[in-house]
Amino acid sequence: MSKHLSAGRLSAHETEIDKLHAELERIAANDFFDATGRIAAFNAYERCQKAIRAAQGPAGKAVRSQTDGGTRDVAKYQGQRWVTRRNLHIDRLASAWLIKQFIDKRPRFYFISEGETVEGAIPFDMFGAEFTHHGEDCTFETMLKQFGLAESKGLRQIAEIVHDIDLKDDKFHRLEAGGLNAIIDGLSKVLRDDRKLLQQTSVVFDGLYAVLNNESEKKTSLMPSKRKRSKAK
């Protein structure tokens, strides 16, 4: 039956399912006793999403729009499906946070096993994807550069921390790497659910960004006054 629905009706149904999914994730985040109906609810959501994707066909192609400066046009990446591998860790978690906070205001994330695909979704931190490791860069660093977000000192510092944890090369010597890695490992062992883990670690990244960005702004604001004092001497 869904194949005979108009594009407008399908879009409306998808919007409603997204709202229900957001409410489901809110409830799941407070479900400290793993209620028996949680798995059934998420399975029902996945079935609804698969039915809608099948009805939509190949319409939702991954976007590859760039601005004149060569960076990606964020406006073309709104309301997209984003897909990555299950069992999230630092690079995928940080990249998903970056997508939600700075790229796509209404993203839909899918976490898949090897061999699975999601029609029309944009892959990240996956083999063969555009948004993945390139050269010495981890996925988070790649996305910062491709979306023109590397000017943010707070985001650049998070990228350095994520790089040191993910690639284990101590390239940036970030002291925060050990602590953040321990937090991510601890939460993944306690939660054992990718959606819950993403929700909880997003708060961690929010806080880390707020601190690092604030410190960067303070240093920038102090620089002119220092120069003035040196001239006065």
C-alpha cells in the first residue's frame, strides 16, 4: 500500500515517525531497567523506516554539493540519512555529534552491520565513503575541512583530541585524550546501545566544546591588550 502513496504523504509519514522516534529515544534514555518493550518498540520503528525507504525508492541520493570555495554547502545536507558502522567509538561518535550540531539540523542516523546498506544514506567513517579517514586525518578532521568548520578553534581542538584517541599516534599530545577515552569506554560498557551512547556522549562533547571554545575566545580577546601594554613600555 505504501508504494501508492504520494511523495507528500510519504514525507508527512516520515516526519511523524521521526517525532515518534525522538520521543522513543527520550524514553529509552531514562529506561534504566531495560524494559522488555524497548526492543520491540525500536524494531517497530526500524520496520516503519524500511517500509518508507522502500516506497521512496532511490530518490534520496547522497548529496555532493560544494560552494565556490570548495567546501560542502551545509544547506544541501538538511534532513539527510547518515549511516555508519555499529558499535560506535570516538571518531564515529564525535562525527555524529558534529553532524547534528553543525551540519544537519534534522539528521537521521542508522547504525549497520557489515554487509548492510541504507538506500540514499550518506556514509561516514566507512570504507569507501567520502567522509572517512584521508591521509593522516580521522573522519572528524575530514568533515571539519570539507564543511569549512576548521576555522572554529573549539572544533579544531576537539579534532586534535579525537585524532589522538582514534589513531593512537599522539600527534597533538592532547592531555584530554586519556580522560575522554576513559569516559567513552565506560559509557559504552554501561549502555551497550549505540543510540543511547550517542545521546549521552553528545552531552560530553557539548560540554567539551563549550570549555575549549570559551578558552580560545578568552585567549583571542587578551592578545590585543598584551600588544598595547608592550607598546606602552
